[in-house]
Amino acid sequence: MSESRAARGDGPHHVVVGVTAGIAAYKSCTLVRLLKKAGLDVTVVPTPASLDMVGRTTWEALSGRDVHTLVTENAAGVEHVGLARSADLVVVAPATANTIAKVRAGVADNLLTATLLTATCPILLVPAMHSEMWLNPATQDNVATLRHRGIEVVEPAVGQLTGPDSGPGRMPEPEEIAQLVQARLAGAPRDLTGLKIAISAGGTHEAIDPVRFIGNRSTGIFGAEIAAAATQRGADVTLVAANVTSEVLARVPGARIVPVVSAAQLGESMHAAARDADILIMAAAVADYRPDHAAEAKIKKTEAGLTLTLVENSDILAELAHHRHKERQTIVGFAAETGDGEHDVLQYGRDKARRKGADLMVINEVGTDRGFGPVNTAVTIVDRDGNILGTASGTKSAMARHLLDAIVTWRERP
């Protein structure tokens, strides 16, 4: 059987584009065009059901290759094995919940799933489905398992879905997928090799009693994506995770996980990690205040109501910035802001950058429907003086890569 053309050194990279039966299949026509325009050799492998979305003739015209859907087609050539061995990368876009479940279970009932089962090259799954399907525990468990096995599952975008609904589950735009494919074929930059990075993620819980706590909406997804991207770029990563679910932590199998609950625990763990870290990234949403004491038993409801006295937590980011443990230690803070009638998000973020003393500050707008959780985000990166170094928007995995690029650039300055 043939090996990949790029591996033999006699041709362009060969990419297999898998297409499953999601309405977003039409967007993959643009993806194939972009990959071909980039000089890649593309074979499209649609599932039989996906041909109801985009027909075989379209894929053959766009790719310039014959299109098969079943293992029984070209049986003499053992098509699924030949495709898998010749491919430098397989990208499935869109990847439906059904196909993701099949890949997790090792089902090989069509040419695409059989190819995925025999492929040893990098595999990139780009989910597209309704929000309820994406957030269903079965799908999340399947995704976590595949990520643990080394298959890259891209975080879906947030936006308009089929019909009037909107939410997480939208397939990212073809341009973003094409860029990701080319980056993987070029090999993720290993520009963080030899560096130790400590990242905080999630939201702290400050106990009121054994049952209740003061908390926030942070899920830790952004911090986990930063940790995953840093690991891929060669860094030795410690992720201090404040109340982050196992599904989110499954995105970073290569990181050292330190679970914490409160702001005090997070501060202690970050200071410990800072002793030999080259880069510190404070992505966690740390509670500014905590109850002055936590009751030992559950507080009972009374007609008089409940009055809490709050005391201020330590400013972990400012402490790390003003008492650095290593020379040339780079410290990055996050400013999650909402803005108000007096100042906008950017102004509050710039003020925080000047006040905290971190080298870089990532400013992002948050609220009940933005910033936190499986949603797209927009960021502005400023230096310690509030000067804007860059802006970007998109999925949190894309923003994680953007942030790491900015950190590398910052560290390379004279």
C-alpha cells in the first residue's frame, strides 16, 4: 500500500476531507476549494447519507478525484487502507454526533469510518450539530474519549443553527478550518519547547457553609484551550483548575492538573508553580471577595434573612507580577469586563493592566450570554502600559493560539 506523498518527498500533502450528513456540508465545498488553492492534494470521502446534502458530482468536480462512499467500492484496491496510508491528515467537516459516536466505538460501516479506523496520520474532527446534541453528556463523553486518544476535536463555533435557533454547535468557517489544517500539516510550532508554563483556569468558590458558596460563571474552557495549545507547542504545562469539569480537563491530556476550589488555594498553587515557571497565565476568574467566615453547618432559612460580611481576597495577579520568582518571567493577566455607563470594556481593561503590573493583559467582554462557557469570544491584548498589541475574535481554541503567538512575540522583543 502507498505511503503519503509528503512522506515520500515527491508531492504535496494529501488531505482526506470527510463529510458527514450535517446541513453544514455545503460549507465544506469552500473548504475543499481553499485546500486545493493552497496546493494540497484533496480526496473527499462523504458518508452515504451526506450525499443528500451535497452530491457526488460536486465533490468530484471540486477535488478532481473520484468519490466513493462504501468500502465495497474499489474493493480490489482496498480503498480504505490505501486512503488512510496515503493521507497526511484526515479532516472531517462537518462531523455529526452520529459519526463522532461511531469513531469513538470503532464502527466501520462506510468508507469514511473505515478510513478513520485505519488512519495513523493526524485526525481533525470539526463538529457541527444542534446545541442540545453537542451538550448532551453522551456526545461530551465521546469527545473527551477521542481527545484522550489523541484525536483533535475542534470546539464548535457559536451562532445561527438550523432554523431560528442559535448556540454552540455551528461549524467554524471554512477559512478557519483551512488555516488549522495547514498549521497541522506544517507541524504545530514548537516555539515553547523547554519552557514551563503555569495556567489558572475556571472559577473559584468561596464557602458560605458546607452547601453554599459564592462563585461565578467561568467554566475554564478558555484556560484549558490555552493549556492544550501550549502543550502542542512543546511547553511543560501545569494547569491550576478551579472547579473545572472532567470533560473540559479532557482537552489537555498532556498537562499536569492541580485541582483547587477557593481563591486561597488557587493563589497558593500558582505561587508554588511560579517558583520555576517561565510564563504565568492567570485565566481563572478569581472571586474578589469571600465570606469572613464559613459556617460549619448549613445555615437555616429565617424570616430575618441572611446577612453576609465579605472580606477582600488577595490580588493573586498583582502579587505574582510584583514579586517575580524568576528573571524574565512573563506574566499574563485576564480582564473579564462588562463595561457600564462610565467606561467601556477596553478602558476598564487598560486601567487594570496599568494597575496590576502584568506584562500582558487579555481583555474580553463577559456577561450572561457572552464570554463564559462554550461560546465564541473577542479579545484585545494590551501591554502593561495599556498599549494595544492586537485584537482577534473567534473560537476559544483559535484565541488560545492567538494569545500564545502574542506571548512568543513579547518574549522575543529586545
